[in-house]
Amino acid sequence: MESFSTRDVARLLGLSETQVRSQARAGFLTPERGPRNGYRFSFQDLVLLRTARELAQARIPLRRIRTALCGLARDLPSGRSLSEMRIVADGDRVLVHEGGTAWNPESGQLHIDFAGSTPKAPAARAAKSLPPYLRPKHQGLDPWELFDLALELELSDPAAAFRTYTQALAQDPHLSDAHVNLGRLLQLAGRTREAIEHYLSAIRVGSTDPTAPFNLGTALEELGRWRDALAAYRRAVEIDAGFADAHFNLARLYDQLGCRAEVIRHLRAYKRLVE
């Protein structure tokens, strides 16, 4: 399988070579040594470095990133790869999504659902009338205005954003962007199967946004449905051949399935798009 030098990794991920070498010494990677004792990183290492970069971009402290990733690597059962897990930032915490659940690798605790008190049926199937928690000052808003309000609420009050997306979909069950965003909030809360229903709803109503199949792919991965996830990522790149993250995820899944030619093809596409 293709390996990557420190310079390759730095260029692909937008890091300095010093940052790459520092991460290599942290303990969650397994680089080999090449000519002149330089690091040679595997594709799995590249996946983990990219995860560490995304966590850092989400303002997770470097110490916390390394503690979480090193702890996960140490506790993995034999034969498992850390690159198979979906590791994301949730506020100032690191969360691991796997098997339809979300948990904190530092504390070992399951993630508590921020929207646990809300109905769990997909909003498209909810009652046609507006729900009782719709505030009077919002009753005159149309679905797109509710969508814009939910976007504003996401950072400050995710539970209110969840309810507002639900309200928008109660008015217009075909609002694909609301399905995608509501699905993402559900997925972050560990409610992966419900998230999948919303991503599928967005696709069924004819969304041309590659985010819907891409997010669907990430959710299917969390349930271990690798081949379904592959189909979803392929759909994303059919809609937008320049979707670099979809190419990267395709390469990662094909790597797990041992399809070397497909790994190289999608990794090369990713390189072209990010260089």
C-alpha cells in the first residue's frame, strides 16, 4: 500500500512538517522508518492525522486530542484500527461514534442526548399542525424563515435549533436542507438511525446537495454498513466530483475492504483537489 513522507502528509493536510513529526511521536500513530530514518506514514495514519487536525480546528486542546486518541489506540481490541471509528468534536469534548452510539473516550460515558425530550419520530411524519412549543413570536414565520432561525440557534442552543428545524418540516416536509441539518444534529446526539431517515428524506425529495448522501455515508459507517456507506459516498461524488472529503472517505473505506486500486484512485482525486 502507498506510504507517505512527512512532507506528503504536511502538504495534504495543511500542517507544518514539525506538527506532523510531533503527532508521530504522540503515540496514536504507527509510522515506519524509511530512507535516512524519515517517517513513512500509512493511509490509516493519514486518516488519524486528518482527524486530529479537524479536532484542533474545532478548538479542542491538543493535550485533550492526544489523550483521547492515545487512550483509544491503547484500548482497541486486537485487529481493530482506530481509523475505523468516527471521532468528532462536540463543543470542547471529543466524541466517538460507533454502532449507533456516541461516547466520550476520556470519561467512558455515553453521550447524553441533547434533544431527548423531543419526539423521536422523523419530523416529516410528525403532526401536520405546528407543535405546542412553537413560540407565539415565531408563528408567522414560513418554513425558510424557520430554517434560517434554526441555523442561528445551532451554536447557542442546539435543542432550540432541533425544535425549530422540526417546526419548519412540519410546515414543509419537502424542505431538504432542514432534513440534512436536523439529521446532522440527531447524528451528533448519537441518534444515528433517525439521522439516516432524514438524510434519506432529503434524497427522496430530490436534493441536489451532495451533503445529504455524504452525511448518509458517515451515519451508515457508524452502524458498520460499509457497502451502503460506499454507495452513499459514490452518490456524493456523482453529484459533485470536486467533493474532496467524499473521495477521502471512499479511499478510507476501500482501504478497509482491501480494494487497493480504488484506494489509489480516490486518494489521487483527493490529492488533486486539495493541492
